[in-house]
Amino acid sequence: MINSPNQKIRLDYNNMMQEFVGSYGFTADDFAALEEKVIAATAAMKMKRKQGLMDWRDLPHNQAAVVDEILAYAAENADKFEAFVLLGIGGSALGPMAVQQAINHQFYNELPREKRGGYPKFYVVDNVDPERLACLFDIIEVDKCLFNVVSKSGSTSETMSQFMIIKQMLEDKLGVGNVHNHIVCTTDKDKGNLIKIAQDEGYKTFIIPSGVGGRFSQLTPVGLLSAAFTGIDIRGLLAGAAYMDELCAADDIAENPAHMYGLLNYIAMQRGMPMSVMMPYADSLKYISDWYAQLWAESLGKKHDNDGNVVNVGPTPIRALGATDQHSQVQLYVEGPYDKIVVLIGVDEYRKTVTIPKTYGDISSLGFLGGATHNELIIVEQLSTEHALRSSGRPNMTITLPSVNEFTVGQLLYMFKVATAFAGELMNINAFDQPGVEEGKNATYAMFGRPGYEDKKDELDSRPEKKSSYIIG
């Protein structure tokens, strides 16, 4: 496990400041004007944690027994299956995907089993597009897979429908009553449908702590189980998160990376820059942006504040990838409207080195690359994007990982969670509910005739009829 101080991630916000980017940048006076709000938000964070309203903050410290159970289960079962298939949506899928992409080989599933350390392939089914599921069945044999059903409520339509389909396929192949070894459930301890089904039908279960919401659940069995089944050091992830928790205990915001990140984004929103672009310069971190997008949008996009006022606030997260999106999005960020900040994520040391051959030396526009490495090129590309943004007066900041490993990824995930909660305090909104999501879920239940949703069905049936004059084709 890598956990030395040399693996501490860094937050560089020089280019958020007016002295570097001009009039759209921030000043010390901006920070001073918010000092009382920052102090109040810091106190609220401590109080809510003490009151058990932020149970996700204790996850790096209180899961030793759960980790031992997960590791023992993985050690006993990993070599029995060709694939580990996670059925989940939202935070139940995005977190596991982000960690898998970050830590393991970029083409993990394409490696022969021995090069995967003997671990099974890993698939995530996070949608109900019928083609997606049907295509999965073209490349797996269900009786050679372990299916992890992840749903805290046990009523998530997408996940539970997938489960119902796969359970039937397993029963058709293995016989009724012979499928329990192929299904493991991650759910609530005693609430909802899934825990009852698991108990009745004899499925192994892992518990999601009751006070931990989906988008904050990566460091529970929601994310740790799949990570263990693909050889990822889950103790290292938690150690990184625990280290970041220590850093986030600082009252001085200049020493607290998560609080500073939340404050910078809050000021940006107040200044008419509600769009937050996350642009990692590493393919391994690509899905960190996807996970972050849910965390940021679902937590901070709210109609009401904590006092019941209609405020309709929230940042808009935008996913990008360096250097790929230098050729598709950066034009907008450098010369478009001043409504965005850009968060670059860099890596000091990549895990592989690729050298560019010294060919075409007689072509000046190519020869200069000969003898350099892709490692050097992607870092220079990142610095070039930073320069283009700074010289155009576009606020941006950089988060740097010394290297991509379990310890640094654990830090990064935990920092963003704390930053989200802190931004919510500054905005005076509840960062832990999602009423807008619930409205869509309820409409789905109603349209499918779920008992108890008759009033919602009546509401849907009374919606205005669409006009054909507004439809082309």
C-alpha cells in the first residue's frame, strides 16, 4: 500500500486569482468578504458530522471488519467466475467504474486471465437500453458469472428489472433454487425489497450504511466489493481517504483543500460562472469526471434553500479529457462566454513510459518530437492548455496526483465529497437529497401502474396533449 507523504495530492489555484487571470479572477478581498460565511460553514460541517448527519465521513475509519469480510469473500470466489457483473445505476455504478478505470489496466477485460492476476472480468450494467443488455449476453455465459445487485432501496426500477431478467436466465440454466451462489446483493440492512429477497432466497449480502447516500457510497461495499474482485487494494483506497480526512480537519481554509475547492466554486457561481469543467490529463482518470458530475449536479442543483425559499441554484459540471478535448472543447473555454471555470487534473508520474522514435528528422514539424516521450508530451499539453486559459483571462485550477494509485485516488474521491458538502453549506442548500430525481422515479412507477402511485398517474394523464404542428417528421 502506497501511503507516504510524497503521495499527497495538490490543489493549485493560482490561476483562479485576479493577479494571474485579470478581472474575472478572485482577490483576497473576495475571501475576506466571505470569512464569516466560511467560519459558519466549517462549524456546520463539524456539527453535522458529530450528529451523525455525515456518516460517509467516517467510512475511511470504521470499516475494518467489512473490509476483512469483503476480502475473504473475494479470495474464496474470484477464481470461480469468468466475470463479475455489477447491476446498478447512478452512484452505484459510476464510483466502481471510476475506480476500476483509474487503478487497473486500461484494457483490463481484454487481458488473458493470468495477466489480470487471476481475477474475473468486470462489467457494469447501468442502463435499461435493451440493446446494451442483449449485447452483454452475447459475450458472457450467465452461469459462469457472479452478479452483484446494488440497490439500497431494492426498488430501483432499472437495477431490479436487470436482476429479474438475469435471475430468470440463471434459473432456466441451473434450475430453480440453484442460483444463490451466482448472486450477491449490496443493499440496506433491513429496509426495502432487496434485503428481503436476499434473505428469502439465500443470497450473500453486504450492507450499505443507512446514513450514506448513493453518490457518497463508493467507499462502502458498493464500490469496495467490485474493487476487491478485480485485485484493487481496497485498504489503500480507504487509507488515502483517511489521510484526506485529516487534511480536511483544518479550520484554516488555506490549509484545507476540500473547503478551498468548495469556496472557489461558490465564488465562481456568485460571479456568474456556474459551469465547472473537469479535465483530467490521464485516461485512467476519465471516469472520475463522470462520477464527479453526478456528485456535483445531484448534490448542489436545488430548487429550494434550507429556509424553503425558491432559489433554483446549482453548478453545471462538464466532462472533458485532456489532451483529447483540446481538439473539441478548449476553443469554447478559451474564447467563449465567461461562464466557466476549468479544473485540470494532472499526474506527476505515469505508470508507463512510451518513447517517440527519432524518425522524420528532416521534417521540422515532426522531427522535434523524436526522442521525447508521450509522458512529456501530455504534461506539456496540459501546461499549454493552462497557459491558453490563463492568457485569455479564464479562471482555472489544477489538481495534481503524484501518481495514480489506490492511495491518491482515495484522497481525490474523499476531497470531492467534502468539497461538495462544504459548497452546499455555503449555498444554504441540502446537498444530500435529490427531490428532482425522485419526481422522475415516481413518474416511472405511475406509468407502469405501480400500486400507490395512482395520484401521480392521474397527474400524468392530465398533462397537455402535444400539438402535431410542433412535430417535424
